[in-house]
Amino acid sequence: STSSFGGAVRDVLAKRPVRILNNHAEIYATTAFCGASMYLVARAVGMPFKIRVISGFSTAVSMRIAAHFYDIRLPSKPSVR
């Protein structure tokens, strides 16, 4: 999540469209959120620390790999002209 926010700040300061919110970019913040959520769920059910880390990390990485290979993007509202 920190790297996603850092990238957003970079894009704002560079006066570019924020990459993590741009529908032409791969999904970043969503995968980080899902990885963190998986970690929290594993913690809530009492999993050991190593299992929590592995489950959160593997969730985020798997989603990023799927997004890359299958061109998965968040839905976006069509632009009106």
C-alpha cells in the first residue's frame, strides 16, 4: 500500500494521471489491498505469522501475475464527449 501511495504522490507532483487510478494501467492498489486483507483474515483465524505472510504475499503476487497475463483491469466509466 505504501508503494501505491508513493506512486500516486509521484504522479501528482509530476502532473501526470495517477497511474494506479488510470484505467490504462495494470491494477496495483487492488492487489495490495487483497494481499493485506488475506493477511488480516489469516491473523483473525489464528494462523502462525509465517503462514499469514505467505498467504498475503502469494495472494498479491498471484493477482498481479493474473492481471499481467490476462490483461485484467478495473472497470472504468466510458468517457463522454
